[in-house]
Amino acid sequence: MKRVKNYRITKEATKEMIAGGRFNPGLKITFRDRLGQHTHKLAAGEDDIHVYREAGLTCVLSVNERLGYIGLEVFEGDQTVGDIFLQGNQVKEVLGREDLAPFTIIRRLMEFIG
């Protein structure tokens, strides 16, 4: 799994927000690698975001220590392959510890992505 370092996070356009029935714009992540440019809509808000790629999958980990939650979204091309969201006690129950490196958290949560 390789960490994506150069990415850009932007807010979606107003037209997309209205079409999606949202009152606040969602976030989009865009980056380029040897396979081309990738853009994915994120469920993350004001979180610490960590992005990794492996075998054509983009893994976006969102961590909010202040609110006590972790979310992982996995994309293949333009499609969402799966996601998982943990909060409160679930974080420690599923991961075993709360102080793991982002890479390790992704590895452990990938077991739950079908």
C-alpha cells in the first residue's frame, strides 16, 4: 500500500450540492498517479485525512479524535467499493487500540470492506 501525498480537497459545486439535496457542499479529493487522475466524493468533514493506494483501490481514512470517530471509504475507479464508520467504543473494540498509525488502521478496517 502506497501513501498518496499530493492531493487536493475541494468543495463540490453548488449545482452538485443542489442535485444531491444537500444544504452544505460535500468534499471531493483529487490526485494524480501513474494510472491517471482520480476524483472521489468524500463523506469526511473537518477531519484528518490519510490517503493510500493499492491494487487499483483508493483508501481514504478520516479521523476525528475530538469527536471520537474513524471512517474509511474505499474507491475503485469512480465507484465506491465500500465504507465503514466507527465511533466511541467501537474504535477500540474493532481496532484493539486507539493509537494506531493510519496505515495500520486501514489494513485492519479493510477486513470489513466486502
